[in-house]
Amino acid sequence: MIYEFKNSEPRWITFENPKGEKGKGAMENNGAKGHPAETFPAGSVKTLCDFDGCGIVRRIWITVNERAPEILKNIRLRMYWDNAAEPQVDVPLCDFFCMGLGEMRPFENRYFTTAEGRSFCCTIPMPFRRHAKITLANECGTDIRNLFYDIDLTLEALSDAVMYFHADFTHIPQNELEKDVTILNCTSGGRYLGASIAIYPDNGRYKGLWWGEGEIKMYIDGDTDYPTVVGTGAEDYTGSAWGLGEFINRDQGCANKKDGNFSFYRFHVEDAIYFKENIRVTLQTIGGGEAKDVITLAERGVPHTVISYDSDCIHGVYGQDYSRDGLAGWVNFYRQDEYRIVAYYYTAFLS
């Protein structure tokens, strides 16, 4: 309960107290805002947190004065728990904060906010038992004049059931035709928290035809050819329907739709997804359009594979012989596009 006392100590780590030491904050310039920010040169790595102890990262807030999409896509956020050699989080800054198009704008969901489109804030709980290290790498080729941040911890005991937070990033410049894109592939037990997905449809080839007919599939604890959990379409996975516009809900939404590109997210909180041994989460690369427009794709030699058409009812034709002249109504087909995907999850292991 919020009104019950808890054996927990707060620590805020900033440039004003980089080690989060008790009674050692704001010691520069006689305590008068002596070190709120630092420069962030191109090619450099800033260690934001390097903390010994046991507790939970409760909040991460970051801002930089340069925020063009190509800059934000090339600043890398990495997190290491308990002295792990490899990071448990390794994601471009904008993608981690549900902004896969790289354009900042005000929004708030359950775990991520940008109050006025100028800052990044995350409140996903991130436990550590011995050590927490968080870094930013400037890989954008541009010197950044001002980097501000704070990382808020609580020091407290953790039970044996507590798991480590992970975030995996996948960039697929162009998916293989008829092949699902992988959101998460984890070979140990844990919890799938959700995903942020940006899609850049190839409108040069597909001429604005709908990209979002692909179903989410979750292969859990030994599923092989067929999954246990399956959805009905990409926009359905975000909680919308019949296309996708901009909207922001607590656990689902499309935070940005611009120039034919989309950035959307879904978190599994009330509908928690636990797995005991392994999980593989995928998204089918299926779009759709009216029959005449899909026939035009074939005539132009655009890569696609028809899977079904819906005239009086849904007719499945994937892997079967069919007549192009017989297509009518709405036609679903495999297509090729660009994806930027972040999967958020917990496991008991560091790798």
C-alpha cells in the first residue's frame, strides 16, 4: 500500500551525484547547480550509472539538445545487470522509448512518456542484485552540446522470484517474402512484457496498399509448427481495427503515423504472458488490398504472394493453384517492408 512504510532507500544518479552516494550530491559550485549536464561528443560513450548494491531502477529520464531522427536512431542505450559482460538492453534511444520513427512528440503510455516531445522517460522496473550499469553511446557522428539525465533507484532486498529486465532490438531493412519477422526469441523461462514496432511500408512498390494484415504468433514452451497464442492482425494487436491511425492508450497504441510510416506498441500487463522454458514471438508480413490493385502488383512484377481473397467469404489459396482472374473482393498477400522492433521482457538469466 502507498501509505505503508517499506524498508527502501532512494538514490538518484545524475551528473550532480554520478555514484549515487549518500550525502554527496550537488557538491560542485558550492551546491549551486554546478554540474547538471555534460557534452556528448561523437564517438564517445557516457556511463550514466555504475552502481554497486541491490535494488531496482525505477525511472530513467534523458534529454539531449539535438533530436533529429538520424541522431536519435544512432544513440545507443545499453544496460548491464550484475556485472554481465554483454548488455541485457542494447537498443537505439528513440526505439527504446517507443519512438521508432525517430520523431519526438508528446505522449504517455504505461511505461514511457515524453512530456512535451523533448525528453525521454521510462518507468519499467529493472531489478539488480549486485550491480547496475547503464551507458549511452554516441554513434551518430554529431557532437551533442547538452546531455542531461537522471536514473532513480530504490535500494531494497529482492526475492528469489525476481527476474532481470531485457530489451532486444531488431532492424530488418527488408523482410524475406513469406517469412514472418521475429519480435522475440528467448530460450529460457520468463515474461514477455510487450513490444514497440515501427514499420516503414515500401510504398514505392506497393503504392500505399495496406500492410497490417499479419497476425501476431507466440510459440510457447515447446510449440513447433503452430503457436498456442495467435492474433488476427497487426492493428488488432494494438487494440484498433479496420486500419490504423494515431492513438495513445495505456497498454496499446500507435504513437506516430507519418508519411505512410507507423510506430505502435502493445504491453501485456493485465493479460500477462509467462513462459516456463522458451518463447518465440513473430509477426506475419501480410498486407491486403482490393483485387484489382493486387492484380496490378502481379502485372508490374512486384514481389508478393497471394494467400486469400474475400468476396462472399474468405477463400484460402496459399500454397494452392488459383486463377488470377478469379480473385475478387479483398485480397491478402505476403509483402516486403522495413521493420524496427523492440521486445521488452524479463528472464531469470543474464544471457
